[in-house]
Amino acid sequence: MITEEELRKAFTKDRYAIKNGIEIVCVDENGSEIRAEINDSHLNGKDMVHGGMLFTVADFAFGVAANFRHPDTVTSGASITYLAPCFDTKYIIARGKELSAHKHTCVYEVVITDDKDRVVCLAQLNGFIKEALS
């Protein structure tokens, strides 16, 4: 496990997250909370938050949570279910938590809500842990 400060410093290099207004709210052994400010560039043709933005935030929440517990973890697979349209929101929140970890693999669940605390999607992400767990 690394410190929150070390993790935050590592993710300051994530230019894609920064450009999309994604920030780490908090991270600890229980998981991560990520916030993304929504602007017009995040909307699709129906004025809803684009599915790609929702997936990006889910993947980032996974990356932050997984790398806090298991440094050098990368996404190896993911699935996302869009439960409700996400529109007329100023920000979205993604909360990631570990469901399982064994040797070189881990599984996380990420729940994304809008600014009215409505669940808009659920994601499950699998990771490859470069260093085996002790």
C-alpha cells in the first residue's frame, strides 16, 4: 500500500483525467471517491452525459482505489451498466471499492451517481496486479 499523498502525486500526471475535470476526492483502504465537473464537452447529442465520460470516471475510480492497495495495477477488463440517463447535473461522483483480490488479479465495483445522488451506472472492473500480493 502507498500513502494517499504518493498516490495523488502519481495521478497528477494523468493528463486525460485533468483535461476532463476529474479529481480525487478521497482514497483509503476502503476505496476511492472521484468527482468530475460536467460541462458541455461531456454531453452527447441528447444533452446527457456521454457514456464514454461515465466509463472514463469509472475506470479512474478503479485505478485510484486499486493502485492505493496494489501499486502498479492496470485495468484488464471492465463492464458497465447504464441504469438511468444522466442529464442536468453539475457533477458526477464515482465510488470504487474492492470486491476481491488474489495474487495478480483484483475485482472492483464502481457506483456512479449524479449531483442529486441518483445512481446512473454500475461498473465492474478487473485489474492485473504487477506485483503479487503478500
